[in-house]
Amino acid sequence: MTTEHSQDALLDDLRQYLQATDFAHLNAIEQPDLTTLFSDLAGLKTEIKAESRQFRATLDTLNEAVEILKTDNQVLTAQLAANEERLRQQRRDVERTMLLELIDVHDRLSEACKALQNYRPIDSWFKHSQKQDVRFIDSVRQGQEITLKRLEQSLQRRRVFAIECVGRPFDARTMTTIAIGNDPEYENAVVLEELRKGFLFDDQVLRLADVKVNKL
């Protein structure tokens, strides 16, 4: 009895809810305006295209800037390399000039040493001081030879070496013929005498050697 009463009560409540509820608003939901929707989509598409063109233009500008920077970098690198090579050549020219001046001093010292080595006192002159003179000349000669030796060592530290000539075949790359000899003991075109010493600087000719060449 109680269960049937409860079901009747629920049915009465449902009936009252349906009678009191207005379902008209469910049919009043507005349908979308397709024209407006398509117009908005078209505007959005146009805006996207414009932004895409702008992005592409910006990207092209950046690519051009990168190419310009790359070209400028290549030009700058080439200029730096050229300047470095020019500075290196200038330093080398200055160094060659300095070394040639040292070689000129070497020539003078060599001639002085040869003169002192060939010195012979004259018996009829200054007999009372002959021994002192000989000792003095010998001490000067020794001093000159030491100075010459140190100069040669200094040149070698700067990669300057004398060209070996005497007894060797004539080499036009390192020697200049300024005299001709005729010695049957030597073969043809062999250097008989070195008249002025030649020098190499880093395996390049700094000064040609002046030589006397055998010609049979």
C-alpha cells in the first residue's frame, strides 16, 4: 500500500513539473549566420596571407643581410690576409736590409783579419819595437777574429749562412762569375776562388757569391 502511494506521488510530481515547465526556449536557439561566418573566415584568411607575406619579406630581408654579412666577411678576411702578407713582406725587406748591412760589416772584418794575418814586420824599420809591434798586431788580429766569429754566429742565429763555393761546380742560382781561370787540375766550370762571399737567408739567396770559375 505504501509502495503504490509512493509511485502515485512521484507521478503527480512529474506531471506537475511538465505542466509548469516552458519548453519553448529550446526551439528558440538561434541558428548560426553562415554569411557572417564565411565573411569572418575570409577575413581571417586574408589576414593570415598578409602576415605570411610580411613574414616572407622579413625572412628575405634577413637572408639578404646574411649574404651581405657573409660577403663583407669574405672581403674583410681577404683584406686582412693581404695586409698580413704585406706586413710580412715589409718586415722581411727590413730584415734583409739589416742583414745586408751586417754582411757588409762581415766583409770589412774579414778583410781586416786577412790583412792582419798577412802582416810581416819590416826588419829595417823600428827594430827597437819590433817584438812589441808584432805582439800588438797579433792581439788586434785575435780581437778581430773573435768579433768576426761572433758576427758569424749572430748571422747564423738569424738563419743566414755562407754559400760554399770553392771546389764545387758553378751554380748560377747562388754565384756570379767575375773571373775566369785555367787550372788543368780541376774540371771545367769548377769554382777556383771565392772573391766575395755569398749568403743564404732561409734557403733563399741573400747575396750572390762572386767567384772565379775554371774554364779549360
